[in-house]
Amino acid sequence: MGEKRLTFNLATQSLNGVAIDDPFDKIRLFGRPENREPFARQIFDYPHLGLEIGGENGRVKYFSFAMRHLPSAEAKPCELTFVGDPKDGMDAAHIFIAVIRLLGDVAPASAVVRQ
């Protein structure tokens, strides 16, 4: 079935050991993608993980994460853990700052539109 937990290492900039520009062979650890012709389309869908991996020229170019469940989509929200290397000074506060830099700051509550 493949990996069930997603962990992004901020020190190595990798998801479960797979980094941007790694060859597609490395993503086998996530199991078989659920979309058709993933190698031809260079998109690998794992809706049970809330994950899509896209590429170009046989190499990983992005990770996309479902942040919430939408009735029109089959993807579940991903459960993503961020880790850092303590020897690189990555304590909880530094991990928080690195995540904000990676994903962007949280929008203020007043900016969130409720459906």
C-alpha cells in the first residue's frame, strides 16, 4: 500500500525522503498512484494521503497537499508532520518559522471567507 504518514523534513527539504528533482523511482514508497498513466502525465495522485506529486522529465517538481476535504474532490485532507534536525538548531520555534516561510503566513481570521 505504501507510506501512510507524510513527514516533511525542513532540513533536507524532502517529503518522506523524496526531494524536488529526485527521479520518479523514489516515489514508489508512496505506493501505486490512483490516477491513470501517471508516468505519461507526470502526475501521481494519492488521494488517500491528500497528496499529489508532479514532475517534468522524469523528475519530481512539486508536492501538492489537500488542506481540507471538498465534496467535489476525492482527496482526503493530508496529515503532514514537519520535522527539523536539532543539530541544525531546528527546535520547535525554528520549525514553526521554517513552515511559515515555506507555506506562507496564516491569514488573519477576518480575511477567512466562510462558506
